[in-house]
Amino acid sequence: MVCSVVTFCFLATAAVAAPRLQVGPVTISYKRFVFGSNVLKASGGVHMSATHFDLQADTMTVMLNSSSGPGGISRAVAEGDTSTGHQIAGRFEQVDEGRTVKVLADHAVYSPLSGSSGFRQMNDASTIQGDLKVHSNPTGKVVFTGNVTLSFAAPAALAEPSITHMDSAVVFLGPGPDYPLVSGGPGVTMFTPLH
Amino acid sequence: MKPVNSLIGRQYLPLLQLIGRCAVILLCLGILGCAQGQSRPPDSENDVAAPRPGSGTLDGASGTGRGDPNDTSLRGDIKIDSEKVYAVQPDPKRQGKFLWKIWASEVSIANPARQITGDLSDVSAVLSHNGNAAASLHAPTAQGDYINRTVIASGGVFMKSLSPSGSTLTADRVVWFGADDKIIATGHVVYRNGDSGVVIQTSQLVANTALRTISSSVGGSATVSKGL
């Protein structure tokens, strides 16, 4: 096992083009909820799931767009239970490439991205190091903060998942083989490459 | 006496025959229109007509209808039997406004000690809040309590908000508490918000009459169709 301190920059790319990723509808399961003015507040254990992505939290506030406009989710805020140490658990998959990103954190915020602004963010040197080549623009991002633990599994490259501990991480969502795309700040990564 | 056609002139006879046929058709349509009355329950407060003659209205104390109110055998247990019964409860706090309007194929009204209750079949209703029509309700059966302003609908209930967004709710059973502006829906509850399109499924939820705010303390799920 190799341990190193790095300015974390993790890019998932594909050598072969993959079919466009379909996120599909989002289902939110809960034990309790209140809904009004297009805001859903769920608690008692919340599970948000969609194609190749799911998020579990103690509480979640989801703001919805009007269906006469863009529709869908405009913003979602998830919280763990800090009193019990129960964190948010996120899982993102790139099925065609066999890659899985898992995240544990105290807080998470999802927000959609428009195509052009998202691409500019992707190339923002303050968030991502080095040159990046992405084949499509991200459609949304999830910002994880507070005792973040990132696990990256890529059977083609790693013998076992790499583990990174950091203060914050951003997971970009979008179609195609480039996603999920992860960006984060300083952290400690442990990984075992294939021999 | 000369024949009609010689009095009028032969050239006008076909025209008069056409006019006569049209008059007969219009007369028949008029008769049918009157007889049909208000057979379709409305979806909004504006789409409401006065009770049909003979259908009866509900008096808070005694009740009247096709049954003879002077018939002592009916006193205390009044049954109105008609094709469609229309009943309305005025809002005592707001003149000219109503608490609810109900259409039913059959209604049985009991008046034990002046507490009016009624059993209704094939029910359509408009429920109001603060004098404004808030939601429509359709159900195979319902029980209404005139004094306590509650309606219990069952057998598969469909509600629709009368606000522009038109949120809907279906459930096995719905209890409406008019005084509290609250409904409790139980059994296979499906709520669809007309603005965001989110669909919420649960076994029980609480909502206001207009279906704008809802809550639940039992498990369930919400689906956003457009997703992320």
C-alpha cells in the first residue's frame, strides 16, 4: 500500500467512448417529511437515488423547480447527524468503466450546472489541477464538506479502492464516460496499484 | 274556407314547412335541456347552478326534500331519493359563502337531537376554506357531519386542488375537517403536486384543504421525474 500527501486531483477518463449516461428520475425515500412551496424537507433517514448515483443522509432539504420551467431539483442540502457521528454516504458509478466513487461527509449540497458555466468551472485552475479533457459538460455537482472520506474503486487500475481523507470534495455529475469527476483540496490518499 | 296554401301562396309553402320543422326541433331541445338539469357536478365554484326544483335543500334543523316534511313518519330520519341530490352548507361567518357543496346520487339524513349527519353515495363535493372554494372531491361513498363540518369519504377518493396548479390526491379514505382546514388521507395515498410535478406516495398524510402543504410521519417516497 502506498501512502502520500497530495494536492488531490482525481480524473476519471475513458479510453473508449461510452454511451451517454442517463440519470433518470430521482426517488427520495424518507420516514418523515413536510412539503410546501416546492420545498421538500425529509428526515428520519433519507435516501436519494437515481441511475448510477445515490445519497443517504439523516436529513435532506430538496428545492424543486416549477415544471413549467426547467423542472427537476434546483438544490438539495443533506446533513448527517453530527451528534451521533452518522455521516452522509454518497455513491457514484460509472458502470461502463467499472469505476465507483464513494464519499462520506458531514454535509453535502447538490446544485445543477448549466452546460457552459459548468465547463468553465471544470477548467478553473483553482479547483482542478492540470489540463483536463472532457468530452461533455457536467450537469450538476455535489459539494461534500466536513470530515470527508473519499473511496475510489477502479479494478482496471487499482488492486483495491483508494482512500483519501480531506476537508472537502466536489463530485461532478454528467453524461458520458468522464463522470463522475471528482475534485478536492489537500488530503491524504492511500492506494494500492495493480502489480 | 279556403285551403292554407291558397291563402299564403304556393311559393312560400316550402319555407313555412322548414320554419315549422325548425321550431319543433328547437322546442324538443329546450324540453331536454330543462329536464337534464344539473346532472354533472362542477369542478369549480363558478360552475354551480341553483338546486333543481324538487331536489330539495338541507335546512340545518329539519331538512326538506321530495319527502313530505309534514309527514310525521319521516321526522328524525329523513331520506331524500332523487337522481342527483344537491346540498350546500352556508358559511355562518361569511354571508353568501359556503362551507361545502355536495352532489350525491342518494343521501340519507339523520337528525338525532339536531346534530345533522348524512350518508351519501356517488359523491362529488366542493370544499371551501375561508369562504373560498379550495378543492373538489369525488368518492363512491361519504359521510357528512353538518354540525362538526367533517366529511369522511371512502371507497377510493380523488381530490383536486382548485388553485391554478391543480395538485391532486388519491387515497382509499379521506377525512376532511373543515373547521381546521385539514384533511387526513390514508391507504395507498398518492399526491401529485401540480407545480413541481413531484409525486409522493405514502400510507398516510396530512394536508390543508387546498393541497398546498402536506406532511407525513410514516415512511414513503417522493419521485422527481426530471431528476438531476
